[in-house]
Amino acid sequence: MYSILTRTFFILLLSLSVTLTVSADEQRLDKLLLLDADALANAKFNLYTKNSSNLFAVQLFSKAEAYAGSPPLSVTQNQSLPESGNLRDYFTIGPYWWPDASKRDGLPWINKDGQVNHRVRGPNSDSKLFDNLAERLKVLSLAYYFSGNSKYSKSVERHLQAWFLDNDLGMTPHMSFAQAVPGKSNGRGIGIIEIRKILGVLDAITLTSPALNQKTKDNLDTWFSVFLGWLIESKNGQDEAKKRNNHGTFYDATLIGLASYLDMPELAIQLMTNSRKRVFTQIDEQGKQAHELARTKPFHYSVFNLYAFSTIVNMAQRLETSLFSEGSREAIRLISAHNYLYNNLNTSTIWPGEQEKRLPVERLIATSTLLQQVYTDIKIPPFNDELLANHKEAQKERIRCSLLSKGRITDDSQQIQSQYLVMLDQRKLSDSLALRERLSIYKPCKILQ
């Protein structure tokens, strides 16, 4: 299939130049991949009209101020050299690989699934730097969208220039050296998953597009086009395409997002056809995800893979294709995977993960909310439901995400937040702890992070 995609990609690339003539002052929110234009418009309205939103605004703009005053990030901050010797080449070592203690030189390194080697995953590793870039761009772009202040859009442009376009600092448009393993490999296809947050980067560009220099946008489109071509054509990209777990799903989501952003809907839909097949090979009729359940953190990876599918579902809806539409076979299977996780939250025998002593249920809440924007059959337990009683972070995330329902502000979200504050008062916490708990529910739902 991916040889066909290569031909399709280059045919569509020839027509890309037509899309580069969109005027600089035209904000095409229809290009958003994960964020919802209606939800953002309602949030913008409520931000300035409802008291409960003011603390969210304070937290958002406080972060945005800090990021606007920070120097931009670059792959060259990682001083570890890949095999190429070029600091501009994205380079990481696989997170679960360690020196072999039985060998004098430690080579080749050995795998310890689920055990992160923090010595090679520090703050200046390229994966952490890119995650930080995505976080900064989301905060700054939302601050620009909500305020119209050019200070934030200028900071977005500065960060984009440094990471992608600068002749000395910019990342080369490939990931040939991602997730290397000393003594085994100079780089592997499974490292491509580290760029999955590029969907948020693309949404940040869309939100700030009216204020960005047209040449910057054109150059970014060129970079993303070259990168998309590498993902499709390279051996590493094709290796990742063959993966039958979350790696393959996120690979599809990344390509679909890039193709959609670059106005290549035919390619995006072609990719979605492959994603549809993944649903039935990765999720059984009961909703079990066998490949993820076999990991040392089965709950985390089951939610992780479902989140990747939920991003594809939302992008499919925006392309108005019948793929992943409500009532389809793939939709029914995804809903079964979602319900399987909720129905077994407190079934300890299903989650025997060695490194999963606490289930990160809050991550499931955000995934549910994203799915609910397309599938009305998705039911999310209320924050005070008995099912969430043992998952305090999930309760708070449920409240944050109550602001979003099928992409719109819900009528009862303010009441839900008030009920939670009453519940906090009943717990008779110390003043400082009560204040922290109160402030914590005014963070954005993870969809907006």
C-alpha cells in the first residue's frame, strides 16, 4: 500500500503550490486537526463572561508570558551526536534500553520494557525538547487566539523558525537517528512516535496563521512536505507502518495530520483506509487490545493506542469521509475498546502491569472526550460517580473536560465545578491544600494541553 502512497504523495505535492497563496489575514480554522473551532469560540466568549473561567485565563496567560520571554528551543541543544555527526539531525536513544552490566563496554545495550533510562532521556534530549516545543506552541497560540496580542504570535513564529527553519539550529526533515540503540542500531522506525505531538504544532500554526509571516508559512509547508515524503518513503517510515500496536496507529495519525494540514485530502483518506484495517487487527470484539495488554503498563498503552485512534476519528470527521463515521463497524469496535477500559477500571486482575501501581485514568477521560466529539454513544462517568471514586486526578480531569462536549461548552459545566468545590469544603482540607485543589481544576483538559 505504501508504494501507492508514494506515487499519490508526489502527485498531490505538485498541487501544493496552489494552497500557498492563501492571504496572511485569513484564519482557516477549518484546518484545525484536534481542536474544535466551535469549542474555542465558546471558550473565548466564556473566558471573559464567567467568573469560573477567570482562573483558567490567569493560568494560561501566566504560562504564555513565561514562554514568550524564553529563548526558542532547538534540536542542537542536545549535544549528543548521531552517527551522521550533524547536531541538526534529530537523535535519541530508545527509552527502555540500558548498558549490559555483564559486558565491560556495556554493548550492545539491552531492553528493559517499561523502565525508562533517564540518563538518556533528560531535559535536553530531542524527544523532551520537542515535547516542550509542542507545549509552548499550544499555550502561546491559545493565548494569541484568546487575546489577539501579537506578542504571543511573534513568540510562536520565533519558536517555529528556530526548530524547523534556521540554517544553524533547524531540525533536518527526517528522523533517521531516532531511538538508536548503542551497539545495535543507529536509528529505528519506532522512534517516529516521538514526533506525534506535531499535530498540536500544526494546530498552533493554524491558530496564529493570521499573524505569521507568509514566507515563514510557505517555508514551513515545504519542511512538512519533505518530512511527509520521508515518512512515507524511508525504510524507517515503512518499518513503523508495519507495526501492529500504538506505534503503527500514531504513525498513521501523524501522516494523516500532515496530509490534512497540507491540503492533501485524498492522501489523508487513503491513509485512513489503512487505519480502519488496524482497528480490527488491534482490537477484538470484546474491546481488548492484545498488543497493549501484553506490555508492563497495559492500561497506559491501551489508553495510549485508543487516543491515537481518537485523533484519527476526529480528523476523519473533518474531512467528511464515511470512514470512522458514527455507526460504522470501526466506530462500534472503538467504542467497545473504550467501554472495556471503563468497565474494568477496578478489575485488578486485568491490569497486572509491573510498573503500573496507579492507573492513569485521567488520560482516559481526555481520550473519551475526544471520541465523544464524534460518537454520541460514548458515555463518560460524572466526576462524582462511584467508578471514579478511587481516581482523584481523573475526577478533576472529568471536570476540566466537562467544558467540552461534542465540541461545545456544556450548559451544566459551571454547576459541575461548583459541586466539586462544595465537595472539597466537606473534606475539610488545610487552607493551602484546599487552595491547590481548587486551582487544579482550572487547568485545561488535556485535549487543550
